[in-house]
Amino acid sequence: MNDDAEERAKRAVGRLAVERFARENALLGLGTGSTAYYAIERAGELVAGGMTLRAIGTSLETERLCREFGVPLARFGTEPIDVAIDGADEVAPDWSLIKGGGGALFREKAIALAAGTFVVIVTARKLVPMLGAFPLPVEVVPFSVPFVAREIESLGAAVTVRERAHAPYVTDNGNTILDCRFGTIPHPADLDAVLHGLHGVVATGIFVGLASRVLVAAPDGTVSEFARAV
């Protein structure tokens, strides 16, 4: 899929997710990243057309976009989230995910956990036979970065501190992100548990058992919806 086709696919799946799952008076969790951008855009259009929607953003950037597109914001934790819509960096056949390429993994997971329905929106190139080719983001309290990085390296990963403009990237929570290259992650839930056992780890980009639906856009812009087996 070339870059133009990929962007068209992102737009198709992001907008369709909102059209399919947003209902009058719904509280939406809206994600962060290039695919989620189109979901925010479509939510704004529905609000402009008269639908009553509110949103909780998974990042300060998402909140900014919601304000730009006219989507009213609500405060996290004060009421139930009807549906969360967000992208992913990788989706395995068991619907385990790697997320956090945009740096918002902690808030993305908080909102996914709180939502009645969590809809994952991706293009076909994000589907993988096994997680791990995409570097796994791990959010860490800055004081603990050297210790946590060393411990993760002992698990076999190559670890780098994420940077922006030649300085360590700082999350919306004031933390650091370690990008961890495992190559393959055959047992994501087990790795997630090990990483959470390291003092200083705030969140990982492994999402297991959270997705309710996965919407996948093909190169021609058609979107397929998959529901989790019960």
C-alpha cells in the first residue's frame, strides 16, 4: 500500500468507526494518532450537524483537536464512556495490540479499560502474525529510567530512550518512554506482567483482551469489521 492509499484507508476507517458507533448523547473516548485524527474530524462534523456528542481525549493533542473540531470535552472518570475509538501500531490474530507510537499509551489504556466498547481502527498493514516488530513503548518515571532500561535489556530487548528535537520525549504525564525492540513477543500478557513488575514502569504499550471490535481498512478503502468471539 503506497502512502496515498494508506492515508485514504486511515481516513475511511477513522470516519466509519464514528459513523457506526457514535449515538446521540454518547460519551466517546477518542484516540491519538494519524488514524484517530479522522475519527475526531468526523465526530466534529456530526456535532456541527446537530448530534449531541462529548469526548474524552487520550492526549493533550487529542483534546486540542476536539476543541478545534468543536467536540465538547468531558472529564475522565466522572461518568461511563460509551465507546472508545483508537488506532494501534500492531494487531495480532488474538487481538493483542501494541500501542503508544504516539506517546499516549497510559491514557489510551485508561480509556480503553473504562469504555463499554473499545473499537480498534487500523489499516491492513498493521495486522501482524505476532507482536514485536514495532518497538514496544514503555512509559517510565524519569528517575527509574536507567534501572528499567537495564532490566528490559536483560530480557533480550534493544532499548532506546525516545527523543523529540534531540531531547528526551516527555509524555503528558511527565514521564519518559523507552522504545523496546524485542523482535517477537509470543506471550504478550506474560511480558506485560513482567514489565509492570519493574519499579518505575507506569504503563506498557501491550493491550491484551481489551478490543471489542477491530475495523480494518484495505488499500481500496473498503472497511471490514470483526467482533471478538464470546
